[in-house]
Amino acid sequence: MRPTLPIAVVSLLASVASAQGTPQQNDVDGSLLIRNVRLFDGERVTPTTSVLVMNGRITRVAPTISAPARTPVVDGSGKTLLPGLIDSHTHTWGTALRDAAALGVTTVLDMFTEPTTAADFRKLDGTPAGRETADFRSAGVLVTAPKGHGTEYGMAIPTITSPGEARAFVDARIAEGSDYIKIVYDDGHTYGIKFATIDKPTMKAVVDAAHARQKLAVVHIGDLAGARDAIDVGANGLVHLFVDSMPDASFARLVAARKAFVIPTLSVLESVSWGEGGRAVAKDPKLAPYIPAANVQTLEQTFPKRSSNPPRELAFAMETVRQLRAAGVPILAGTDAPNPGTAHGASMHRELELLVKAGLTPVEALRAATSVPARTFSLTDRGRIAPGLRADLVLVNGDPTADILATRDITGVWKRGVEIRRDAYREEVAKTAAQTASGTFPVPSGSESGEVSDFDAGQPTVKFGSGWFVTTDQLAGGKSVAAIKIVSGGANGTPGALEIAGTLDAGLPFGWSGVMFAAGQTAMAPVNLSSKKELRFFAKAEEGRPYAIMMFTRSKGQMPAIQRFTASGDWKEVVMPIASFAGTDAHDLMGIAFVASGTPGPFRLVIDDVRLR
Ligand SMILES: [Zn+2]
């Protein structure tokens, strides 16, 4: 029997229904009603209510709402509804946006990636291709000195040395699409590395130039002194805290007085301080089914244990968060994924846990991942659950406003009212894990001809696999550096080739420096290339010095099989049987690295027409 509704309620429902229409059927903007749910709306908690979403937008929040025709209804009893989480510090490529969305992060604020990749990611939201991916904003290329932090990843990036260049430099970033300006002010000493850095007047000029263009200026710092300088020149926010020293209360007072915000990135500082947080995340039974094997590998790493003075204590950053909170400074949750010890999506839940350990209440930690970053970065259409806003939503079992670990018990994620297909994602993760366990790996699509790269299109593109990445012994605590770029004048009169230039440092007995071809869909994901018998490529180099190919296979773990080759001033084809790499048949190939090894010093190697036959 249907209950009889009072006339006023009936007419109200009718007007709501006609204003909203009936749900459209598409994959971009969805509709649903979530009933009887505890609501954290981005600011505060309502014990029981209902939320109606029509065509991608939240339209009503009220204790009782009737479902319009053809609108799916979700029972929220025993559950809590949160705004989609915002990770305020990531670096984004490959599958990052999908990994993030599967674990409730529906918006990522990237703090340095390659600008054409960023442009592609920005276009995804609201398209069928962006159905499963987090929405994206990015600083694009960061602002750093020649040989500064940010130049060590091998991507050739513009750099800056003086205040006079700031205007043009910032304008060039904005022309590339940068949503905000990220500055590096860090000489690396906290981490036992030597980087060049811009000076304080240059930092100030860049901050001023960003503000003249109505862009936020945020700063990567490595220590307390750098943090003070950044706030002093008027930066809007810090994208890290520091682990070198314990501040006194004057630091938090300074940050508060200048109305700056802070993204502490405790997750990555924990890894910098050699903590085990990443491993704990990878092992969490609530998260693990949604963490791809490649991301598990990253989570299980920490930063290298280089000698360092000052010490690195996560406790310093935790205490600083406590002081900043007490001073009323806005705190934003960011992970710095995918640095060692972190992963897209998964580490957001660790960051929330660490913020609570640092003294935020669970509600404050949830604000740091929702309404606070939305307000700070002027994302006015999200970060809260209120009529008119995007229906980016996370539904979890239990009550994360009382126990922050409950954010991990996700039962549903919606972006623009469309449910992320977490079951399909989980099945893919399980399949890849099973392949990894059994040693049977997929043949990469596009690998039939065996051609990897001809470097003729102006970019280091690949016919299969995930691309070319700089690899150096910094992974093992060394200090070698390398950078790659496309140069003209390839082998056999072709237009382009890949130059790998750098310095092999003498610090490690088995150091290396060069470039790696990652054969799988993500870095170090194994693939089956057992149909190929030879590696062939052209090489040339000005210095007469030894080079080597390092072949990484799953069965050999971290230990590559190595074959040496020499290169001279003229192009020469190098042919190596795959079996010559410790007898491998490439059924579990992860990557092939082209490196300088053996003799320390500078090098410049050019390769072209890389293929497996
Ligand atoms: Zn970062």
C-alpha cells in the first residue's frame, strides 16, 4: 500500500521533477539517489540524509527524497557518503588517473609532468574516454634552475637563472596550459644530493609574475629555511613540509600571517625518512585488491639511504602539521605519488591516516582532501556535496568521520554521477597479479613487427611498451645523471635519433647511467617477447668508452643480465642474441636499458632504430 503524501509535498516533488527532467542515458553524466546515508558534505557531518544526483550534478540533499523514474537507488544504511577525494600533489602519467579513481580520488592536482601529456589528460573529463579517470589539473613544467631538482628525470625542460626571466618564463608555462605555477627552491642537501637551485630574488620574481597573471604560485622546499624564504616572498603555498629540523612556533605564525596553505605530503616524507608506510598500504586487505602489481613495487620502495646531514625525521613534519593546524593554516592532503613508497589512489588513504596522527581530527583530515583543496585551487564545482555541484562521490562502509581508516572500505565511487567500474578494475589487477605469480605474461600489442622506436617523429615514442625513461644508479644511492632528447641525423639518413647524455659517477662500483625501454604497459610490468631472438639497434658516440645493455626479466628480479658494446663516431649496427643475456628467452621481459657503465665520467651516446627480431 502506498502512503498518501500531503498535497504540498506532492507539488514540491512535481516541481523538482520537472526542473530536473528525467535522467539522460549516457556514460558521461549519471543520475542516482543515495538514501539513508551518513553525509560528510566536505565541511560537516549529517547523521542521516539522502542525496539526489541528476545528469552528473547534485540536485538535492534532504532527509527523504523520492526517486525520479529510471533513477538507480543506493541504500546508504551503515555507510558514509563523502565528496570525491582530491590529491593535491601527484605526478601523472600512464594509468595514474585510473588508479586514483578506483580508490576514490576523483581529482588530482599534478605538480609536474610533461605538458603535452598534461594537455591530453585535461581533455578527458566529460568524455567517454574519461569515464574511469580522475579529473586533472597540472602545474605542467616546474620552475627550476639548470641542474636543479626536476631536471634529473631526463626530460629536457626549460630552466631559469635570474629574476629578469621570470615574466617570460611564467607566460610560457601559462601558454602551455599550466593551471598554477610550481617552483623548486631546494639544493637537495637534506636528501644527500647536490642540486643547483634558483636564488631567493628569482623565486620572488616568479611568484610576482604568477600573481600578475592571477595564478597561484606554490613552492617545493627541502628544509625549514627554504620554507621560510618561500613564505617570505609571498608564495601561496608549500607543496611539501620538511624533515630536516623542528620548527619553533614562529614558523606557523609566519605561514598563518601570510595566509599561505601547506600540502605536507607526509606519505612521501615518511618514505624519505625510510618509514614502512608504503609497505603497510600495499598489504592493507581493503586496498590491496585495487593496487596494480607495478604500484605495489613502488610502494615497497623507500628513498635511498644516502648519508645525510641533517637527519631526516618524519616526526619533524608531523609536529609542524600540529603547529600549523593550531595556527589555523589551511592543510591540504597530497601524496606526491608515484614517488618511492607511494602510489596513486592508495596513498591518499595513508595520507589521511598520517594527518590524523599529526593531530587533525578525522573531519579536518577529510576537509583537507575535499573542501579545502577545492577552495584553495578555485575548483568551485567540487569538494563539497551540495546542490549544483559535480556528483563526484565516494561511499564507504562505517564512519570515517570517527575512524579515518574507514575511508579504505569503499563500496562505490562516482564521477559526475557515473559509477567507476571498480569490479572490472579489481579483476584486471588480479589477472595481472596471477600472471606475475605464474610467470605467464601477455604478448604486448603492437610488438608484432618488433620495431620499438625509430625516433623519426620528433618524440621518443614507442611502437609498444610504455616508453623510454632515464635510469641511473641514483636508484641504488649513486649520483650518476642522464638526460635524453631527440636529435636530428639518424642512422641510414633517417631524420631523428635518441641522444643520451650524462655523467657516470665514480661513487658506486657497479654504477650506471642511461635510458630504459619499458616493454610493459606500466614501468617494469613483464611481457612475453619470446618470439623475438635478437636485439638490434644503431649506435654512435664521440667518446671511446664502454657502454652496456642491461636486460631486466621478472625471473631475475632486480638483477639485470648485461652485455657490453662499444660505439664510435660513425653509426654502427649492434646485434645481440637475446639468449646471450644469461640464457633468457624474454618470456618475462620487463625492460632493456642502454647505459654508460664501467668508466666514470661524462658520456654522450646516440641510438636509433631499436628493434627486437
Ligand atoms: Zn612532487
